[in-house]
Amino acid sequence: MPVESKSAEYEAHAPDWQIMRDAAAGQRAVHDAKERYLKKLSGQDTAEYEAYRDRAGFYGATGRTIQALDGLLFRKDPMATIPAGMDAVAANIDGQGSSLDEFAAQVAHEIVTVGRRGLLVDFPQVEETDNPRTVAEVEALGLHPFIASYDAESILDYRTAMRGASRVLTMVKLYETVTRESADDEFEADEIEQVRVLDLAGGVYRVRLYQPSESNDWVEVAEAFPKRAGQSLTEIPFVFVNANGNRPEAQKPPLLDLANVNLSHYRNAADHEHGLHFVALPTPVITGHQDDDDSEYNIGAAAAWVLREAEAKAFYLEFTGAGLSEISGTMEKKEGRMAALGARMLAPEKRAAEAAETLTIRSAGENASLVSIANSVSGGMTLALKLVAKWMGAPAESIAYEMNQDYNPAGLGAQELTALLAAWQSGAMSWPTLFARLQDGEVIDADKAPEDELDEIENAGPATPPAPANDGFSDDDGAADE
């Protein structure tokens, strides 16, 4: 099997990834895909089809939903627990200048979009020296592990095996592109395809690079056995992140159903606009009249038509059928389905206010997918950071990365706030309990400590009402002040 080959699992999921990419990108990408999402009508030539396609508007529900879910996932900052010695690494976790949270946001966005991402912990390739480098030399050269991120389409294949009672990764194939400067022109650069193969050779971690030759055959161009503190690695430092956990198997994108309805809505929009194009404007018709070759019929109050035949009639031909309204109604139903599938912000506003408890219950099902994504990204980031720590010789046991799982930014209502204060005033609730509930309701900053809030209250002193504005009248006799 060629090194650039893709697994059957990859081939099965690739069409879904393409749908999500295009639907998330919006109208231009969907239009550029042409007949992938909108087939030609019978008898249409190329020009007619392009006009048919260009009239169709794409309802951007998928992209807006992804944007909203990204915002909810990072509505509150993640909590990262890392050793002090890894602060510099966390500030540039991917070697491209991304902070830990920025990198996590990129990973989460990919999981929301296509449901898959790969994280490879790697170390910069440097020349070996006879003597170990000092800490200052290592810092000056920027020699620390980093996490490289691979999208779903770049993870070509993988294999696993049982090692005792554990399932371990034994091979991963990753597609890459590398930039090579032109030897003839300093302003030109070539993009070279490359396949990186990670495997265990005799139980030792090995990295091989393959590139196409001049005859387009893929040949091995490099081989390396990365080491950690002078010791060979016995595991592949690669972590899978999916919408539901960190297993290597590819999964259905979490918003695929929404994207499919979105594209179906797009096809309805094309038919609707196509119909309107031909029937929206009334067409003047004349019957029972013999037209002269040089006859002209202008429409308007300043124009008069003289029809000599007694049986001649002039009228407008107008569309009166229900076909277009049926299409419009179908589109509205699909917009409702998209709202139910995740784009709730796109649904028409309700006339009556929804009870807070009902809203919370209805939101629970939608939040469940966000919770699984947050758990998967948190788990993947934690595993990758532990691999980084091991490579650096730092303690890894306490490392954790936890993303926000609070997706209902609703503060406390007036009645609940009053009840909480009454319980505290009566001694039925302690100050720490009241403080925690106020933080949950986002009345008080989540990062503030209870003792700090008490200090601020004490330092502020008793609350006093503002002085009344001087309106030019005396309080005593109503006479104007002099």
C-alpha cells in the first residue's frame, strides 16, 4: 500500500468533512462547489446554470452556529494547572507564538466544525553536541517541546495494538506541506507535499518523512529516533481529539445534520429565486390584434395603445399558483429545523417570554454536545501537556487543562436574589455559600475570593444616597437662590 494512501475510515468520513468546511465557510464556498450541492436543471447550459446558481442565496446558519458555540465554549477562561517551569512553553505552545488558550481555541473550533483534530508533541531538530547544553543555551535557542496540530484531512491513517491490558497507538500517517525557497528567485517558494510516518520500530518511537520524487514516486527522505533526556521514547506522542472523547476512531461531525439541512435549504432557495426570476413581474399580453412590423408598445400613463380589431384584448399575464409559496413554506420549516439542531439564535423570536426553567430544560440537550466537546478538548490538551512535561523532565501528575462548561449566561432573577439575601440575613445561609451562589449567578466576578469581597465592602464604608442636584430653589420657602 502506498505511503500516501488513506484508510477506509478516512474515505468514509472525508465527504462529511468537506460538507462541514463548505457550509461553515458560507456562500462563496458553496457556490464554488457548483454541482456538488446544486445540480443543473434539465436542459440548462453552462451560462443558464451559473445564473441559476448565482441567484441562490446561502443561509449562513452553519457558520453562525459554529461561531456562537465557539463563543460559548470560551465564555469563561479555561483553568490551566501547569508547573512553573512550563510557563514559557505555555506562552508559545505551538512554536508559532500561540498561547495555551489561543491554541485550545483553535482545537475547539476544529472539533465543533468537523469533529476531529490531532496533536503531536515534538521537539525542534538541532545538531547534537558532545556536551549537554546549559539551561541558558536551551532558552536562547528556544529549544523546548511544542504541540503541532493536524486537521482531520491530514490524518491519513493509524493503527493500534493491545499492549497488556491497554490499547496503544503503533502507527500514524500525517499529510503535511513544507515550504522550500527557490534557488533561482528569492521571492519565490515551492510548496512541497510530505507524509510524516510515526511508528514504533522494535518498540522505539521512529519518525520517517516521505516526499514525491521527480517521477512522482514517494521516497523516504529522512528518518529519526527522537529521544527524551537521552532516552528513546517507547510511545508515539500523538493525541486524538474528537467530539466525544480521545479515541482514535473518526466520528460524525457534531453539526453535520444542521449542515445537511442548510444545504437542502440552499437548493430550495435556488428554485425559489429561479421561479421568481421568471414570474415575479407581470407580462403584458395582446390577443386578437395583428401587429405591424414597426409597432412599439410602451407601458405607462403617457403611452396609449390603439387596437383596431373589436375582439382585441390587452391584459397582464400574472402568476397565481401556489408553487412558490410552497417552496417558501418549506424553507421556513427548514429554518426551524436548523434552529432545533443547534442554530437556536436563528429561530423567529417568540411573542411570549419563555419561563427560565423551561429555557434551562430545553437548553440542556443542546449543551450536552458542548459539554462533550469541552471534555474532549480538555482531555486532549491535558494529555498533550503531560507529554510536553515528560519531555522537559517536569512533574506531570498535577497537570490539568479544564474548559468552561457553563453555557447559560443568565444572572440571578430578582426573586431568587431577594430570597438568597433573606436567607443570609436570617442566619440560614453562611457568607461563603451566599458568595458562591452569587458567583454562579454572575453577580460577582468568578475569580474573586470571599475575603476580598468583604474587604472591599468594609473599605467602601456605609452606602449613602447621592446629594440632590441644585435645581435653583430653596428647601425652606421655595424662593429662588440668590
